[in-house]
Amino acid sequence: MMDIDEPLDFEVEDSLLINPVVPSKRKNLMGLDELLTEHYKEQSKLIENEARKQAKARKCYVSDDEDKNCKEAMLASLLDDCQKQMKAIHSVEEMSEWGLCVFGEQKTTPPLSFPELGNWSILQSFMNNELNSLVGLTKEKGCTFLEGLLKNGWLLKLIFKCGCVEKSLATWTFFLMLYSSKEELRSSACEFWCAILSSKIQVGMQPIEIDRYPSYPELKSALETYGFLFNFSSNISAENSSGCKGPPQNIITWIKFTAVYCQVRCNKQSILLTSDCQELAEVILCLFLDRRLQGLSVLMRNCMQSIISSFTEEEWINSYSRIAKSIASRVPTDLNCLRAVQCISGVDPRTKHLKSVVAFEILVNCFENKVHDDVGILTLLISINVKEKACDFFKMYIYLVLAENWLRYDEMFSDKPVICEMWGVFLRNCSCQISSSDLRPRASEVRNKAAFLLQGIGNS
């Protein structure tokens, strides 16, 4: 019987199974130095590979930065170009504001000490009264005492009671109004004088006698003390007025007093000459051009109305042209000239006429006195080619507004068919020959305003 553990027949015949090949063992083992060497080689390879990766990444990063910087530079260049183009487009649209410096360096004010006040009759009566022993009023304290009476209104009541303003008191209160640095004193003195002068023109009031009447040279001297520039330069704008000082606060009382002073002249109670009133009108119009006096616009308008009303009819016929030419020669042909025309506001015929004449005289100055008649002015306006690239629409806007005020307030405009037709031609040139898509500075404003005015002509 065959043993189970015995090899099979074919297994006996297989030489590989009978004599299997035994792998030979490594005879030589690696030493420690060789292991370290191989380790360092592997490490150096890893370091080199890492360095190659970093160099490649750095190269890509630098390339990306260069591309980014290049794109930023191109974008910045485009923005600069756009900004330059926008500045070129809006350089005229962004006009400087109106405003001139009409006040310069102030002068030293005259002294306000008046020892002669001690001789005022009413003050003398106070001191001679037996009750003065309780008060102790003296000539030295007289000025302080009168200041108190002036501020609380008792001085005015005393004057209305006695009906006369003596020379010393008139001079003292007048100089306080013009030169005092104390607001309460100068305001009280102004109210005092306005009430005294108003008594001469108000119905039902007993007029007060004035021993010493204020004169125009004194008013003019006060303006010079304030630093008012009677021959100011039109080149001194509000933006370049850092060296200009003033105006002082006293200009408020000066304007208030001048308004009442001219109202009195209407009743022939003033010693103002025609030339004085002409110069006063010019002064007030110049004050309108100082931006620092915008808060006094109402006072100045009231004063201007008083001045215009103070002329007799004959005086006005000989005065309005001189006033207009003087104003036109003073103001520059920019927004200041429009401001000067705008400030002549009123509904009475004289004010409207003065507004028209001032606008016309400024137009004459705009064209350097080449023409001096209405037909000549409109001919020059019509000859302007608004289609030319070099057309100055800022000047066109000035011309348009001036011409509008000149013709609108001219009473004889409707009786001049030739002028009406020429005005219509000029407006049609501005409204029809300027495209709505015209991007030139001020072009749209000229076009829109001309179209509006042309519509008004059509409706009329």
C-alpha cells in the first residue's frame, strides 16, 4: 500500500522539485558611510527638485506681477487721458465765481473825543439843576452820560422835545455812527440820525432843526477811511483778495444813513449835489460786487432805490448815462458784469432804464468800443459763427445775457422793428446752429437760453 506522504511519480521525475535552487545570500553588507552618502544624495536631489519648483513658481509670479503692473500702467494712462479731456471740456464751464475786492487797507479813524459836548445847553441845564448834587454830573463825565442817553433812546426823546440838534451834539453822534468800534453806540447813533432826518419827510411830524448838517465830503471821507477803492482794479478778484482788508462793520450804518440821507434830498432838504448822487450810485453798485457784503444786499438795494429816486427828472436825464458808463468801465467782462446788471433791481421806470443802459454800455466795452449803437452791437453778435471750433461760448453766454437785459428793459424796443428782427436772427443762430449733442463748454447753456428767449419772442 502506497504511503500517503511519498511523492508522486511525476514529482520524482522533476529535477527542480528534487533539487530546488536556493538563493545565494549577500556576502557583503553596506557600511554606515555608504548609507550616509546615499542618504545625502537623496536629500540633495530633493533639495534640487524643490529649488527648481520654487524658481519656476517665482518666474511665473514675476511674470504675473509684470503683467499686472503693465495693465495698471495702461489703465492709469487711460484715466489720465480721460481726466485731461474732461478738464479741457469743462475748463470754461467751471467758471470762477463773481466777486471783486473793493476794499483795501483801512486808514486810522479820527479821534472821537469831543470836549465841546460839555457846552450843550441841555447838558448844562442838567448840571445846573439842584438834583445834580445827588448825581454829581460834571463836564468830564458828560460824554459817558450822553452815551448812556443815546443807547437807551432818551437822547432822541430829548431832541424831539426841544426840536433842535446843536452843532456839538450833531458832530458827536455823526462821528460815532461812522467811526465807533462799539456796535451798540454806532447803531444807536445811526437810529438817532435816521429818526432826525425822517422827521423832515414824514407827514405829521415836527421837523427837527439841525445846526450842523452832514455833508457828502464827510461821507466820502468815511469810505476812504474804511479802505474803499474808488478806482479799484478789475483784476483783483475775490479769489486773489488775500491782501485786501475790510470792509469794517461801520459800512452797515453808512449804508443805512445814506439811504435816508438821499430820501431827504427828494424833498430838497439835503445839500447833496447831482454829481454826489451819481457817485453814490456808482459806489453802491460797486459794493454789490464784493462777496463779503452779500448779507447787506437788502440794505444796498433800498439805498440804491433811494439814490435813484433822489434825482429830479432833469437831473436823471443827464445822470443815468454817466452812471452806466462809469460802471461799465469799472467791472470786468465776466460774471461780475452780469452781477452788476442783476443788482439793479426794481419795477420803477428809472431802475429798468438804468439796467438797460448799463447792460448796453458793458456790451460796448465787450467789443472794445468798436460800435456805439444798437444796430452795430446786434450786427457784431449776428456775425459770430457758433459752428467754429474756436467759438468762445463763455463770452457768448455773457453777450446773450447782457443783450437780453439791454433789450428787455428798453421801453422803446417794441417800437424798433429792425432791432426786433435782428434780435430774433441772433437768437435763432444760437438755438438752431448749436446741436443738442454739442459738448463744447457752455454750448448747451447758450443754446437752451437762446431757445427760451426765442420762444418768448414768438409768444409775444
